[in-house]
Amino acid sequence: MEYAIAILVSLLMLGGALFTLTAAIGILRLPDLYTRMHAASKAGTVGSGLIFLAIGFHSGEIATFVRAFAGIAFFVLTAPISAHLLARAAHQVGYPLHEKTVQDELQGGEDV
């Protein structure tokens, strides 16, 4: 049983590291603030969630697993919302979209 848990923890850590690496590459390679924030919030949330899950399984204690699950819930509830609010604030102050952006759905509309 310990061997199966070790493999599960290893796969979760590897998956979390790959998603986190994808988020970091997205931050470096994507053209504007809005797409960078999208990469950081989505892939970063999944990566940190997988790492928290690995920590919970590795500990073998229910209390630590519950704390890890609470951390996952916190990330899932706060990271996308904060990225959305930061992107909306950047749009309101006039941060430009990338030149290849096809449509700006907030342009000309009333910002609430």
C-alpha cells in the first residue's frame, strides 16, 4: 500500500510541477497582460491544487489532508476571481490589448 501511495504522490507532484511550469512559461511567452493573467490563474491554480493534494496523501493523516483540501478550495475560489478583477482594473485604466485581439467586449460598454 505504501508503494501505491508513493506512486500516486509522485504523479501528483509531477503533474503539479508541469502545470506550474506551464503557467510560468505562459507568463513569459504570452503577449499581453490579459493572456498572461489567464495562464497564471488557470494553470497555476491547477498546479498548486495538485501539489496540495500530493501533500495531503503523503502525510497520511486526516487532519493534514483536510488542511490541504482547504488550501485547494481557497485557491479555486480566490485565484480566478482575483485575476478577473485585476484584468478588469487594468482595462479600466487603459492598459492596451494585444494588436491581434479580435474583439474587446468591454469597449464602449459601461463598466460596473
